[in-house]
Amino acid sequence: MRKLKLLFSGLLFASLLQAQESFPVNGVADKRDGCYAFTNATIVKDAQTTIANATLVIRDGKILALGAGVAIPKDATVIDCKNKFIYPSFIDIYSDYGITAPQRAQGGFNFGGPAQLTSNTKGAYGWNQAVHPEVDAVRQFVVDDSKAKGLRDLGFGTVLTHVKDGIARGTGAVVSLANEKENLVIIKEKASAHYSLSKGTSSQSYPGSIMGSIALLRQTYMDAQWYKNKPAKEGVNLSLQAWNDNQGLPQFFDADDKWNDVRADRIGDEFGVQYIIKGGGNEYQRIKEIAATKATYVIGLNFPQAMDVEDPNDARAVSLGDMKHWELAPTNPAALEKANIPFCLTVSDLRDQKSFLTNLRKAIEMGLTETKALEALTKTPATLLGVYDKVGSLETGKQANFIITSGPVFAATTNILHNWVAGEKYGIKEDAWSEVKGNYTLTINTVAGPVKYALDVKNASTANVIGKDTLTGKFTHDGKMVKLSFSPIAARRPQAPVGGGTPGGPGAGGFGGGGRGGFGGGAAATQYRLSGVSNGNYWSGTGEDTAGNKLTWSAKLDSVYLAANTDSTQRRRAGNQRLAKVTYPFDGYGWEEAPKQESILIKNATVWTNEKEGKLENTDVLLKDGKIAKVGKGISADGAKVIDGTGKHVTAGIIDEHSHIAAASINEGGQSVTSEVRIADNLNPEDINIYRQLSGGVTSSHILHGSANTIGGQTQLIKLRWGANDEDLKFKGSDGFIKFALGENVKRTTATQGNNRFPDTRMGVAEVLNDAFARAKDYEKAIKLDPKTRRDLELDALVEILNKKRFITCHSYVQSEITAALRVGDKYGFTFNTFTHILEGYKVADKMKAHGSSASTFSDWFYYKVEVTDAIAYNAAIMQKVGLNVCINSDDAEMARRLNQEAGKIVRYGGVSEEEALKMVTLNPAKALHVDNKVGSIKVGKDADVVVWSENPLSIYAKSEKTIVDGIVYWDREKDLEQRKKIQAERFRLTQKMIGEKRTGGPGAVRPAEPSWQILLSCGDHEHEDGLYTVELHEGESKDK
Amino acid sequence: MKRLFYTISSLVLLCASAQAQESVYPAKEYKGKLYITNGTVHVGNGTVLENATVEVNNGKIVKVGSGIAVPADDVKVFDAKGKHVYPGLILPNSDLGLTEIGSGVRASNDNVEIGDFNTNVRSITAYNADSRVINILKGNGILLSSVAPEGGIISGSSSVVQLDAWNWEDAAYKMDAGIHLTMPSFIQRFGRRGGGGFPGGFPGLGGAPVDPAKQALDRVEAIKNFFREAKAYLQESNHANTNLKLEAAKGLFDKKQKLFVHGDQVKQMLIAVDFVKEFGFDVVIVGGSESYQIADLLKANNIAVILGEEHSLPATEDDDIDQPFKTPAALQKAGVLFALNDNSANTRYRNLSYNAGTAATYGLTKEEALSAITLNAAKILGVDDRTGSLEVGKDANIIVSEGDILDMKSSTIIMAFIQGRKVSLENKQTQLYDRYKTKYGIK
């Protein structure tokens, strides 16, 4: 018996499979035309076109005809779709359906472990393991019906699938979700090419940072171009070949965050590629920048779950930014629509993909139109993939990929009933095909003859039987089977207690809840227990009364309730909600409205000019049009905002020569020479430390690459324009710099499993420099001789140094390595512009002076590692007295708030004058960075980057009251106090809302509060003074949790 | 007349002929009287005496005030006119002498021992009185420190040392003053939830989420059990199996030692109250980042606080950006006994007085801020009967500075006395300074 059963189900399965021509048949041929006619339906052809009371005819997996009054072929199986809707099935453009997720090799990447300098991929492929454009999803694709079913249940019929791994990921294939042989479900073999910033399972050390990934992409574009000429020395490079082959396809970039979206788009711009960008769901936070990419987006609906913030100590750790994102994430699709940014929707980000439609409805409540939603799931993706001739709408000749729903597809009460893929039916919720809701005539064939009742079915578990009174019976309808029990005679009470009443209990006459509890007490009554089968509109079955009489019964549908049309009420509700404001940046201290440039007159202050005038008492400073307009006495306000500077001190803004804030990654330590990477590629303008440092009077910061390798990356000078985007953060018109590093870090002293990357000694460090510049010289010559020479971005940057177009800031500590570096510079004819850290600079100050270097150091650090055991607090004073341009820098997000005090220490250690000490954090770094013509002193014509201090700025008691950049007050101590109150109020509101969610949302409505970690990126050199919820990440560590 | 008179010209002291740190000798014991005259005397208890004199006899302070006659006798007199006189600063919790070079040199570090319950481990036994860091701290006015072991749950006992010594027995100022316990964290660890990500992720950190509070409470229960068993063990003197770990908890029950509980989070600190209530321990919080939120409760339970490095970033993104700076003022206002500390691994604790300076900028009076690095610290460490203020009967642990020591630009230390011994302010850094001034001919 059991055996037979198995055989039976096997046969059933086989019948679903269409026979493929070239395959032998086991048994009798069973080819069918698959001609169906779906009649009386509301057919939504595409987002714009809906046909009422129409017919859809399909044959052989294709749409034969559709419309009102379409002829029905004789051999068509007719399916009556009265009250049903038919839509084109959805397309997920960002899937890895049917692809086995790649696994990282055992052991994997370990930043403390040995470096893996070359690819582990065997074969004639490229040098980097994360760049594998040769991977074709179509070759790995295997039908996986359990996964397919999950997607079909949501209404999807087609996906673009690809291998989600690596930086260049290869091509994607468009496949249908039919449960057929792979050969028959592939719609387009190579439909797309995919890229990302994540190296995925690659165990190769390089790249180890976002900017490294960007540099690698940039270089690969150039290499591929070069490879087109088949350079003999490269041999066959299947990766570059594939890269070139893939360029004609739609190019997808998995960026996954608003800033990465913008970064990705810039890469594309450089090489004439417009990516389709997979966003991160936070695009609404920078919609202007997102719109400017002109890209089409792929957007997930992974809205963060509310957190359990009932415990105030847990709540405290959750940032306002994260709370706001919880509230506003569902507005993301609407924001994109409003900004006219084309987009597709994807299931791929969801932790629980079943929540897709629920979340989509949430997005609709928040303003996404249904038209746009449908387009984003049908036409837009189909068009992008060039398969709109096959899928994405209901038109004659297209694939018969459609869904049948019980109502408008995005309405909360609607069920997807069928999902037809290529003319094959996949039942989703067959049991709901017949709308159970409605008015029925129930006929019970009692021993006394038929008795009729009206049956009012509210839903699959609630129904009223209407005789003399309205009675609620015990009712279930699971689609096919029906059960009903009720008592036709009212209880003694005039109004029957319906459901839930406890016999003899209190609460006389009350209506019980739910109607599941049988009947109220009363006189012994006849009760019917009925059971039967639903045939759609007609139910029939058998039953028994309390007397034990057997009977039969039937019920017939009289009228149907229609699903309420969508959602205008819901949307109105959403419109009335108070929602968090998008601020710039998107955190507590962000601006609702950015501060504006003003004319400002600071009256009667002590002005530290840093010029030959020195310190001027009772002096006015006028700022106008972002510049210092006048310095002197008795300047008239002339409409300018006046700040009373009496008793206060005015200085030029502080310039931090060595900082690691405001970047998404800092260290690319994958190789000893990474001059191709650029901090500018990954600025992060939302780092809260920008704001905090403004409070310490900092106006410009030099964002340096870390010290993981001898020749690090290109640096970026920024102004602390809190609220600006990444591009506008840059200090425009400043010279390019690059970070070099010597000593312990670059020889990987702290590598936990030893070091295998050259160099391992300071001897080797010097040779890395020698070799790099020797190669750069040769390269420069080669390029001149033959313009077809492979462009090498690493060497380009070094050639810039040789040509004095790029300048070095070199991390260094001990005298031997400093001298060795100087001699390499001398040999190749370039200058080490600045030595940073330089704690033994005092030992070789004369040599540095002769070479022409600046020094940028700490005031009083020592003994945190071996190479600083000779560090002395008198270092800056000695170097200054020898005649070097000396700066005091932070290299520390905390200390950068107190650089004025660090300068004060130089007065104490070595007796430098106060004015000279202040220059070490203002004018001297401006000189070292070649921007002293723009900033660094209070001089007419220079940028209005100015600080108003409460007292002598070198004193520990001094506070910055106002910090002004370009004539814009970015820090105002009084306004900050107001902002704190706003933060508290908004936190309170959102906390209450999350608690509400917990109370009303039922179990699982909230997740445990997750601390919003503050990420500090560091050069990996020393400890920092972090807060409780701060995490410091070093080389190669991930910013993602 | 053998009266010795020292005018104060600090540079003369600093410019002494270059010597290696090995030739910076601990000062010899000084019997007899010495006077520090005419200075602005900051007593450490909030009092400031202008133009005052401190009289020291046999290493103890015998008089403080104005109008103290200096005898024309065999005494040392130090004129502090125009200068500021302070109690020697006390670093209330450090790894001084245990960790020589923080990073990359495991061999130089003796601060963390293996094991969870190391009650018996004693920091003093590893204290290196010749550490290069020590002499540099004296140059910043720090004359005493509590030296504590780290790691595990109970790390061991700390001792208070004075910073001018030949060896650890010589240095010991109060031996085994406290036992150190690190309170389990109630915060979900970073990266605990995820896995994957760019570019390497944290291998091994993914996996099932744990409830950090539950985990912490389990560990707290284990700690309490340890103390319960210790209490029982100590009731009986005759044991078949001697247990050094349990035995070493005796001082806590006898109140001869304090329990220093390291923790920053509100819940960590509230749990510490259990150790007061159940075991009657004297509890001191070390860290206390969030202590300002429960200042009244700390006060009510008589729990003192040694704050962590004040020059820290705010704990959360939304916190007031100057919160760490103003936390001391909140504790002061609530009447909590607290001390300030400098934990900075980069500057090796030399900036203790500037931590106090920042506290003064953000709400403390200057004298309150001074107390937080002198008398309060002495009280918390249980050595206020001997040091922490310039009061009669206490050890002559004194520093003299050019100006306000809380403000960097005026804080040059020109003299220091430990137990009346005038200690050398020379150190490796002053020696190298001297050496290279010579090279370049700089004055």
C-alpha cells in the first residue's frame, strides 16, 4: 500500500515536468498544449492598464490573447476568475536563486595571520581572487524548487540570479521559477554583470578596505582596456577577457548603503559606465545625492524591526539615528519615487522573505504608489534586463507568467491564489480561491424536512446563522472542508448570547468575544453539528442533531463581499503620523536646516593673528562672503551679525595635520605599496567626530591613510563642514598628499602568526622605498616611449611625487629610519614634505631641515611601543628651535578636540612662546599642507575659518564658543545646548513608540536592543580614549557587524 | 651657619649633566627640618593659603600657614615665592611598574595573570621600581600610585607605592590595599549578531545571539558563590586543603582591604551594591563612565568612584559631547567621594593634573579638582591618614610648581618631596633633552 502511494506521487510530479525535446520519454508520451482561458477577471496588463471583466488565453506557456470579449478556443480549459485579479508575476532582479553560496576556504582571511599576496584560484585567471568576471551564474544554476516555491508564494515568476561573491562577480542569468529541467527555465543566459565593494570569500589580503576595492576596480577597468591589444607579456588572462566580454551587459553594483551608492556611481562615471545600483535602504537620507547618480536602483525592503527599549539602560545604547531609521526606513521607496529615481524592488535583503508583501504594504502606507510598486516589480526590471519582450507585463506572445489574486494585489486582505509560470499552474492558496466570505443559504434536511437559514460568513472561522435571531456558531472553513455547529433555537434570554458565553455565568446578555465558545446556557436546545466539503460556491455534507438524528445539508452562495479597495484610508493615516525628520547628517546632532554663510563682525577681542602683527588686543574681525574681510579697530558692522568679543580670544581655526575621522576605511594593508588607494574615494561626512571636533575649534583635518604599509594611500584634506556631503567636505584646490610609513607597523610587528610580507626589518622598509621609486622612474620613461604601456595607478601616484605634484606625509619614529627615508628622497630627487609622529625628530632635526621637511608630532606621548622609548615631550620645542616647521597633530578623535591644549603643553615642555605654540596647530600645519595662502592665520583675504575662545586658547580653561568655517557658524556652544534638548525629546518620542510596538505587536514584535556602536577607524598605531559604546577597528577589520 | 638656601631656578636642576636614568638615584632620607616658604599653598582639602610656609620635620608636615618662623638653624629652606605648593598627586589606579612597553613586547608586561579568581595574586611582587615611566611621572607631579593587576574576574590585590624607591619593598606605601574585580558586561558585544560583511568580517563572532544580561548575571552569581565559600572557609582555621584563593579574601571581610569593582555601565555599578549589602565590603567603582546617572545611589550606598580617563569620547553618539568632562561635577554635586585618573596608554598617565583641569573647566572648582587627584584619592586608597593633603601629621609628599598645575602651560613642576626627601625630577626625557640641546647648542 505504501509503495503504491509513493509511486502515485512520483507520477504526479512527473506530469508537471514538460518533456524536453532531446530527452527520451519513459512511458507514454503526454505532450499537452496547455491551453487555458481565464474568464471574467480583472486583468492588470501592466501598471498603467487594467481591463475589467476580461479574458486571458494561454497556450504552450505563452499568452495567446487577452482582453474583454476575447474568443475562447474550444480546446481551452476554462477557469472562471470572477472577482479575481490577474497580474503579471513579479521579477526579482537581485537574487541568487539556484546558486550555492560560495564558502570562504577553511581558515579564511585573518588580519593577524600571514598575508596571502596572490590569488588561490587555479587557472589562467587574473591576479586578484576577488575579481572573477569569468564566473557565469548560468553554469552554476540548479533548479531548487523549495527556494522557488518561497518566491512563487510571494508572486514572483522570474528572477535574475547571480553569484553574490567578490568584487567582480561575473554574469547573471534570467530564469523562471518553474519547477522544470534547468534547460527550460533559463530565459537569458547572460543578462547582467555584477560588481561590489566586498571581496567576499576571497582569502587574498588585498584589498582590505573599501578604498582598496575601489582602486582595484579602477585598475581593472584600465587593465581590461589595455588587454584588448593582447599584450604579449600578459599571455591569456581569462578574467580580463571576461571583463571585456561582459561590458555590453547591464552593469549591476551592489553598494548597499547611501554613500556606497554614490561611491559606486563615481567609479562608473570614470569609465563611462552607468551602474544599476543595489542600494541599502537608507537612500532617503541623502536623496539629492542619490538622484544625482542618475542610476536605477534595486531596493530591498528590509525595514529594521523595533527594538526592546523598555529598559532605559538598554535604550540608552541605541542612537537616535538608528531609532529614526527604524521609523523612516519604510519611506525609502516613496522617497525614491518622489525624487523620480527609477527603481526595482527585491526580496533579497529580507531576513524573513515572507515579510516581503507586508513590508511592501508598509512602504505603500508611507506614500509609495501602487502603480510604482507594480512597475518596480515588473516592467522596470524586465526592461533593464532586456526581457520585457518575454516577461514583465501581460501581452500576447509573452510568457504566461502571471498571478491570480483574490483582490487588488497590494491590499492587506488579498491572497495570491495561483502563480502561473510559463503556462504551468502553481497553487499558492487554492483554499482561498472561493471567497468564503459572503451570504449563503443553508439548507438542513432534518427529519422534519428541509429548514433554511441564512448563513453570514465573516471569514474562515466566523459565521452567523440567522434564523429568528442572529446566532454565531462554531465555524471553520479551511478551503475545502467545512464544519459548523449551532443551535437554531434561541436560549431563554430574549437575545441569544452569541459565542463565548459561559453557561450560567455572569455577564447576562453580553456578547461574547469571538463566537468560538459554543452557546450560552439556557434551555436544552437542539444543536446541529455539520461537516462537509466545499465545492466553491456550493457546500454539502452530513450532520447530526443533539437527538442523534443523521441528516444532510447544503449551502449555496448568494452574494460575495468584495475585498475593500486599497488603502487610501491607510495612507491618510500614515500622512497624519508624526515622523522623524531627515537631518544632515542623519543623527542626533545633524541639521534640519544647514547653517548659512553670514557676515559676522567679532568686536573687541584679543586676536591672535599668527602674522607679523602678532596678538592684537581690543580688535575687531569682519567676516564676509566666507573670507576674512577686515581686521582692525572700530570696524562698522554694516549689516553684519555682531559677536561681542570682549574678554574673548579669536584665532584661526585649528588644522589637524594627522586625523583618521570621516572615512569609511583608513588602512589598505593588503600590500606594502598601495599608492593607488585614495581616502577621497571613501569619505564619510556623517562621522559624529566632525561635530565634536568643531567644538574644539578644529576647522580642517588632514585625513590620512593608516600606517599598515610602507607606501600607503592618498590622503584627503577636508574642512569640517558638518552636514555637507562627501564631495563638499573636501578642501578644494589643495595639493594632493600621500601617506608613507616606516618602522614597527609596516613590518607587521604585531602580526599574531609572524610576518611573511616584505619588509620584516627597517632595512627592508628602505628597500621598499628604493624599489618603488626605481620602478616609478622606469615607468615614467616607458609611458613616454610607448603610450600603450599599461597604466599603473600605483606608479602614477609615485610619478606625481617625483614631479612634485603629490607630497608625502610620512609616519616615522626613530632616527635611523628617518635618515634612511631622507636619503631615498635625495637619491630620487623628491622631498619628504612632512614627517608625522616623528618622536625622534629631535635627534635628526638638522638633517630634516636640510632636506626641507616639516614635522608633525605629538606633544607628550611616549612608551606605548618600543619605537617610542626615546620619545620626549621636548621634541617639538627642539625641532622648532632648530628651525623646522613644527605641527602638533592628534591622530586621535578624542584628542583632536583639545589640540589647543596640546599646543599649550609645548609652552610647558621647552618654553616655546605662546604665539609660536598656537601656530603649531594653525599656521604651521597650513604651511605643511600648502594651504597657508588660504587658512592658518587671521589675515584679510584668507578663508573665514575662525574660532572664538572663552579665554586664552592655550589654556585648559578655554572653550570654543563659536567655530566658523567659510563664514558659516558650524559650532555654537549655546545652540548645542538647545540641540541636546531636541535630541532628548525626539529620543523620548521614538522610545515610547517602540515600547508601543512591543506592547501591541505581540510576541516577536521587537528584537533586543542593539547598541549603536560608534566606529573609530584608526591607523592601528596606538590606543585611543574611547567611550563605552565605541569600537575601534584596525587594519582589515570590518565595519559591518 | 650651615643654613642652606635654595633659590628656585628650575632650569638649573634640569640642566644637570646628562646622565642615564640609571644614575637618577632615589633620594636619601632626610632627618631634621625643612621649610617651603612663601608659596601659594593648596592644602588639598579645598583651602588655599597665600604666602604660606610648610614646615617639615623628619619627613612629616609639622606646620602649615603664614607667619611660621624659619630658624637660623641647620635646616633646609626652599623659597617658593610666586610658586604654587601642592600635595603630591596620586594616580589612583594604574599598571605602573607592571607594564613597561604597552604594545608589541609581551615580555615587558606583568599586569595580567591567567585565571578567573586570582584573589591571591599580588601586584606589588612584580612592581618594577626602576621602570622608565616612573621618573617621568614624578616630573608631572605624581608621587604616589596604586598599582593594580588586571584580567580575569578577580585580578588580585593592588598596592599603593611611592615613586622614589630602590625596590618594591622600599616603594610600598600601603601593601595589598585592595582587591580588584572586573564586573561582567551587560552589553551585547560588538559584532556578536552578524558575521560576514566587508571585508573580512569577524570570523567566529557570528552565531546564535546570547542574552548579555543573562550571561553577566550567571557570572555575577559565580563571583558571589566564590565569596560565600570564602566566608565559610574563613570561619574555620583548620583545613585539610589549604586554599590560597579563599584565604586571600580575608582582608575584604575584615575591611582591611577594599573591593575595587571595575565597571562603567549602570547595571555593573548597581550590581556592585550587592557586594556591600551581602558581604559588607567597602566597595570602590573603578571606571564609572555612567556613574553620573546614579550618583545619588552611589552616595546612598557609600560607594566611592575612581573615574576613568576623563579625556574620553562621549559614550554614545547622542550623549552630550562634553559628558565625560562634566561627570566629575555631577559626582561632586551628589556628594560622592571620587578621584580622577589618567589611563592613557599613549601618555602613560602623566596628564593626571590636566584631567583635573578639564573637570575644573566643566563645573568643579579648581580646589575640588585638585582634591580629586590628591585627598580624595588618598581617602579611597585608605592612605589619607598619611598623605593626600598638606596637613599637620601627614607625610611631606609635596610638589612645587611654577603656576597652576591644572593648566598645562603653567604646570612645570620644579620641586618634589616624598616623605620629606627631595626627589630628583630628572628622567630619561630631561636627559635626552639636555643631550640634544647640547648637540644643537640650544639654550
